[in-house]
Amino acid sequence: MPGLRPLTFSGRDPARAVTFPNNVLLAPMEGITDRCYRDLVLDLGDVGGACSEFVRLSVSPIGPKTLARELGPPHPTAPVGLQIMSPSPNHVAETVVHAEAVGAPWIDLNFGCPVKRVFNKCAGSALLDFPDRVGAIVAAAADATDLPVTAKIRAGVSDDSRLDDVLDACADAGAAAVILHARLRTDSYSVPARWSWIARATDRLSSHPRPLPLIGNGGVAVADDVHRMLAETGCDGVMVARAAFANPWIFREVHGGPPPTRAEALALSNRYLDLLCPVGGSAHPLPRFKQFIRHVQAGDVFDDAARKTLLRARDPQDVRDYLASRRDAAA
């Protein structure tokens, strides 16, 4: 379809470049896209690639065992990168070396997280006020590996006055691509994403002495929004976040496929519940599934009354019984 094409991130060694089958990627979302949910979405097909939730650096390098757990085994159809968040260049190089050793095809650096506890420790989006620090962290990662290193940013903390400086810092330091969430750190998700920032960033990076791709993020609610973003901003790819939680089949729809049937949505809901809370196992992960109940819209599996009831459930079997009743009613 128009605008959809393969996408490549290239690091220092062209032989280690990562090529995605298409340029529509699943965004990392803290508390949502763990290995379990990420693989559910990737298994549906049509996703160009994905990235882990962030792994946070503090006083020492992150070891291979932790990184391997976050990354999981390679997915057969979509490259999955490892996202790292650090307030400084300290221990970044060692962590990147470990990430490469456990099989990460590329490294993403988080400069966009708006959460207060992260911001107050001068990590995530707090660094957007300090382009030189952003550049130093990107350089520490890029100099430690031949893998592509990308940077996920917002347009700024309280305004976009430093956006161009942050983009230049990423490009000058050796980033293979920049992913721009077109909101400020101070913006709530009710504030519309400003795609003009994506167009501006695309122009700036494409004219850099070492041109690199710009991936747009923010303001995608339905499949048509992906095509609009590509057409209106000229960006090289789109990263889909919350819309993929509401509708895991959005990637299929982007490629012209049909919306999910209720049977498909019920099957995925059952599979996700079984992965989180196996029969006879602990109910401890049930709140994670309740988050899914609260947000998913695909297939109209949960109506308002069901959500209200199930969000009070304490036993995963109550949810299983509800899903079974919906399946029986659809038969």
C-alpha cells in the first residue's frame, strides 16, 4: 500500500544493519509490552518490528541475564530491539556490549519517558533539556557496538525550543534513527500529538550530513492514521503505541486486512489470560489482564457492564467463565 515499505536501521557496520519487513512498528510501552503481550501482537503478523520495555541503568551495568529475559528469543518475523534508559553515559557501553551478546539486533535509548519518578532522577524525558547529555549517551552506546543505535525522544519538556538541538545531538553522535513522540513531556495523552514536529524532524534529519530515518509516534488511533502520518509528515516509518493495545490487529488493518472478528478477539483474550494466569497458577498477574480489559476494544469482547464486573474480579476463573460465555453466545 502507498507509504508502506521495508525500513532499515544502519549502524557503524553496514553488515549489521537491521531491515524490517515494513515500516510500521510496535512501540515499547512500560507496563504493557512485556514479552508476553509483545509476542501476542507479533504473532498476529504484519508488524515490522518491536522494542522491549525499557531496562533502567543506575549504578552498575545491566547484566546479560536481565537483558536476555527482557529481550526473549528472536521472533521469526519481526526484529525486536532492546531499550535502555540511563541518566548518563556511565555503564552504557558495558550494557550495550551485554545486549549485543544476548542477541539484540539493535539498541534503543529512552529519552521520552515522562513518568515523574524517572524525570526526577534526570532520566528519560528530563534529558531533553540537555542535548549535550543526550549526545553523550548516544555516543557511548554507538561507539560500543556495530549494531544500530536509535533514540526515542519527545519534542521537549515544556516546549519544543530544543528539539533541533536534540535531533542534531543524536545524529552527530551516531544514531541510526530517531523515533519522535510528537508531544511534550508536560502533555497528557488528551493533548493532540503535533505531527508538524514530525515533519520538521524528518526534514532536519534528512538534510543532516549523515541522513538518518525519522520514525513518527503519537496520535495514531486507527489504521488510517498511519497512512495519514506517512503522507502528511514524510516520515520514514510509524511506531504505534496505545492503539495496538486497544486493537492488536491494527497492523493487519494498516496493510488492508479486515478488522478482527469477535472469535479472533476471544481467542487472543483467552491466550493472553492463560499466559499470564495459567490454570492452577497464581492470580497475582491478574491486574495486568485487567489493564487489557480496561483498554481493549477489538471484537467488542467486553461491554461496559462486563468491564465493571470483571475489573472487580479476584479469580482468573471468573474471567475465563465470562470469555466462555461470550464464545458460546457467538457459536
